[in-house]
Amino acid sequence: MKIYDAMTADNEKVVFRNSAGKTAADYIYAYPPDIPIVVPGEEITEEIIKKIEDMIEQGITIIGVENGLLSCVKDS
């Protein structure tokens, strides 16, 4: 899915740990260095979830995952 299509599609908040197989509706990035880990339209995988969990454990701020939730494109 294209970035624009994902960002403008109907979306819903999904529990981050249960988001494998969902399509991201927003960016998820680490700060610093402010590099995207996931872009809108990208499928969330178990590998991505594990990588982000590892970063959180290391004290890296993750933007796009708030209170354990992230925005995903609604399933149709």
C-alpha cells in the first residue's frame, strides 16, 4: 500500500504487541536518531515488534507507539 493511501485510510488503534500482520497507518521511528523503523503502508511483522521492544528496553524513545498502541489501517 502506498504511504498516502495508508495515511488517509480509515485507521484504528491496535495493541502494539498484537499488531503482526496489520498495516501501519503512521510512521514509527526511534528518537534519537529520528530514523523511521516503519512507514505507513508497511506490514508490521514479528521481527519489527521484537526490534522495537528491544529498543524500548534500551531506553530509546519510540515515536508512533503510545501507551502500547499504534495506528493501523482498518481491516475491510
